[in-house]
Amino acid sequence: MELEFETCDVFTTSRFGGNALALVYGADGLESEALAAIAREFNLSETVFILPPEREPADVRLRIFTPGLELPFAGHPNVGAAVMIARRIGHEGNQLILEQPAGHVTAWLTRGAGGVPVAAEIEAPRPLTLGATLDRAAIAACAALPVEAIHVNAHPPILAGCGTPFAVAEVEDVAHLAAATPDILAMRKCFHPLPSQPVGLLLHTPLGVGRRRARMFAPLNGVVEDPATGSANVALAGLLLHLAGGSTLALEVEQGEEMGRPSHLILAARREADGTIRVRVGGGVVPVSRGVIAL
């Protein structure tokens, strides 16, 4: 048995930047354990399996794996899958609907020269959910930083998510952000007792109006550091709108600079009439490789 795969770089316009993604086709009959083993073999932050849809009106179904667990939703697999699937099947429309455990995700395509899809924007399947605030000293320990490096001016460290939960904390400046190093033992001590365990820790710091730099560590789930994390940054954008109290918020995030894989995420959050907050994230996608997996 052979499975086709492709890889691409997401949240970038340059090959070998952004966040690498593996897409695997034809794995319909495989059990979860086999999918998890394939994801571990690629050893990327996420591998996405492209499957036939089970619920209308989806065009395809996604199963998303890190090397350590399956995710109900993640940003860069949805953005990357939308562009790569559209290119693969010659999709002529401007939208794709992607089914996954967290819900249906709509992707809006951007086309380049000759009408070829080159970027996508998606909306997180669930509105912003805020959880417990987290101990400042414990979060500092998770990132091997001094306590004073964790700012509480904008918000205290907090659990937040739009389909996937993250611990989110503001760091004093770019220098402290660059110095952060994930401490696995401290993360286990901080995260394991929580009723809703976060996938990882997103650290962010302001760069100017409407701009932030971020890093995301998830070593407990097989990802020491992620070059670009759509699902964590939609939580950040939603949180910032929640704090600002307005109706909309636009945000650009740099991530992956410290890893040599610069990424650029464009986010837009909005407050609905019922007060819930919805968030979109988008960016460029560059195809890199294709091949087969022999099983």
C-alpha cells in the first residue's frame, strides 16, 4: 500500500520559511494509531490527513496530528490544506469547507498569477473561550524567564482558545521573548493539574500598533517550538479584542524568527451581536515536495 503526500510551507511567501506542513492522501482505511505513527515519522508540528467528508456541506475532512496527539482544530493545517487541495483538484471556486472534530471551517482562497491559489484565510470553528488565569511565576518558569519578564499590563497569563486551548502570556519585550526556553518539567507541573490542559504556551510582545511578535512552545505534545501557530494566534487576537472592548480588531503577528523560519500571520477578530468573538487568520502557502509513503 502506498499513500501520496505533499509538503508545503504555511504563513510565508518564501520556500523554507513559515511552518512546514505534511498532507497525506488516501489514508481512509487506517486506524488512528497508524495515522499517529505517520505523523511521528514526519516529525513536523502538524501532519494533516485529507479524507472524504462525512457531514455536509464539507468538501473534505481533515484529521490533524502533532507528533504527540490529535488536534480538533489547528490554523496552519487548515490554511495549508485549503491551498494545496484547491491546487491539487483544480478547484475553481473561492471557498472550501473543511470538516474536522471542532466543526466546519470555511477557507477563502487568494489566487496569484494564472489563477493559482497562493494563500487562504480561515475562520476558527468556535468563538473565543477564556479559561482560568494562571500563576505569573509558574508561567515564567515554563519559559525559563524571570518573573518580571511576564507582563500583566495587557492581561495576566490566561487560558484562551477558539477550538483549541492555549496558555497565553505577554512578555515584556523582544529580548525577553528571544531568551525564552521551554522547561518541560515546569510545564508538566503547571499544566497537568488544569481541568482543560492547554496544547502549549504562546508568548507574545507588542511591536507597535496592530503588530506583535510571538513564540509557541508545546514540548508536552511533541513540538518543542512551532514556527507559526494559527490556532494560538486566533486566541490571542480574540483575547486582545475582548480586552479592548471594541467591535473589531486587526492584528499582524511575526513568529518563527528565532527558529530561522520567519512567518507572517494576518488576523481579524470581530464581536458578534450576541457578544461572542470570532477570529480569522490567513497567510501565504508555498508548495515544497511530494512523494509516497510505503506501508
